[in-house]
Amino acid sequence: MFKIRTKGNEIAKGETKMEKVMDELALNNIVKLEYLSNLVKLQYLRDCFKGPINKKAISKLIGSESPDEINKAKILHSDYGRAFLVYLKGSIYKGGRNGNTQTGLLIKGIDPLESREVKELYEANRLIKEEIRKSDKWFQIFCEYVLVKTSIHELIVDISEKENGYSDLMNLIKISKMDQIGISNLREVVICSLRIGLDPLSEDNGREQDLSHLNGCEYSEFMAKREEWDEKANCALSIAKENMDRNRLTLVTQWDKYSMCAFDCGPVFLRKRKEPLVSRLCRSFSEYSKWNENKALKDKMKEIIEKDVDILIGRYSDYFGNENDTVEFFQKNREFVQDIEKIEDELKSKWERLNIDQGRL
């Protein structure tokens, strides 16, 4: 049994099992954060299509006053989601001596920080951080948080046959060898685990396995050979969890920082049941039997994820068309506003149904 530490104190001491049941309050806040963050994604899209887009803010974002470069500037798929950060805060980090640069609002006349949804999102995030600080289920709460904020995005938008699978496992092994896991790697433990369907809540301590023959496997091939690496993966994961500190986790539990690309790349989603999702999703990965079929990886991921998650928009590049992500595209395609508003209504309807169904349990 692993014992996760809090500055040297073993909060799991004496426990023989990490239960998969979350406190109702914590689960409600997680699901609310999921709903609100996806609603804000849609509001971002809607506002960008409605405009008018502030070209002075875009100029500061890309560091150019050229009208042609401004029109070609990416609002979707921007570097590290910086376009969304401009939309949200009106400032971006330039690095070095430049520090933060004030850009002004991305959409003229629209300050999202004044919207009810964004204010509620900040509050839900604050409550989740409080639960991580005090709940015995803090690690499960953190895993659910990372799944919502980052990992559904990773599984649908950023997953790659060439880059994921074996490399995720190697990264997990590397992190497990650190005496203390750095802040930048805390999320990576969960993200790497979820990308290969390894349940971070598992109590399996695993064992050593020879992995040398797996080097060079593409993602689907690697996933099809699960029994050849899952014990080693669980071994690395159990060691990594021993070195995680709940107080440090709260430093990366911020919805408006880190991996903001999810807000301008997609997806838009909502779980089908108001239940913890991490272990359920990982089980779907481990039981999936079609890794060797000749179909696109994104279609395989969609099959797995849609067992438990409604995907309203997947990759934005698929929905709007590849390369349709610039200032010019938004200005010339205002008609998309109606599509986005319909999806907003659908998301709100699913949210209402989720709460009604929960009330019947």
C-alpha cells in the first residue's frame, strides 16, 4: 500500500484501500468545474465570431503591426493558448525582461472576468483546492481535476501515434526516480498515466518488466501489448505517488494557468453521469480490444471516451476546418455564431439533465 505524503506526514497511514468514492461536495465541484470550463470555451468561440476583434491586442500578442500578419494571426491553436489568455486577462507573459505585456481586451467591449460563468469557475476552482488541502481523497480529487482540465484535451486533440505510449511510460519512470517531484511534473504523473489508460488510483504496486522490445512501438501497437508493460507502469506509478505532496498540488490547481491550449483547441464535453470518471475511463482503455484495427487513432479514442463522455465538439480543427483559425477566418464567418449558440444550449440541457438524474439516485 502506498502512502502519499504531506510534508512528511502520511495521511494514508493505516488505510488498506483507497476507496473510489469521492465526497459528494468534492464531486459536485469537479463536475461543475467541468461544465463551466466547457461553457466558457463555447463563449470564447461565440465572442470571437461575433467580434469585433481588437486588432491592437492581436498586434501585441504576435509582436507585429503588419495588417496582413494580424489577419493571419491564430486565435485558435495559438501558442500555449495565449490568445485565450488575452481574451481572459488582457495580458500575456513575454518572458525575460519584458515580463507581462498588457494587450487590452481581445474582443472589444467584452470583459469575460465580469461574466457570471467565469466568476463561478474561479469559485469552483477555489473550492476544489480547499478539498485537496483537507480531504482524505485529495489525490483522487486532483486526478479528476487534471482529467477535466487537461487530459480529455490530451486524449482527443494532442494524442499521437508517433509521440505517445512508450514515451509516456518512459516519462513516468523518469519522474518516479526523482526524490521529490517538481511542480512542473506533478500534473505529468496523472497526464502520462491517463494517456496510456493507467489508473492513477490503482493500489497495484506492480513489478519489474523488460521494456526494451517496446521501444519504437507506435501508440496503438503499444496499447495492444498492455500485458507486456502494465506491471512496470504500475511499479513506476506507485513510487511516484509516494513522493507527491498535496500542498504542492494546489500550486498547479489553477484553471486559468497551465495547458490553456485546451480553451482554443477543444474539445467541448461533459460526462454522462455525475460519478468519478478517472477509474472508469482507464478501465475502458484497458478493456479496449480494437487497437490493432485499421482505423484512425482519433476514432479509436472517440470510441473509448464516448462510453462515458458526451463530446459536443472534438478537435476544433476538424469542426471548423484545418487552418481555419485566424482573425480573418472569424471575421468572415460570423454565421458560426448560430452553431455555437445551439451547442451552448445543448451543453446547458445536458447539464440540467445530469443534475436531474443525480437527484433521482
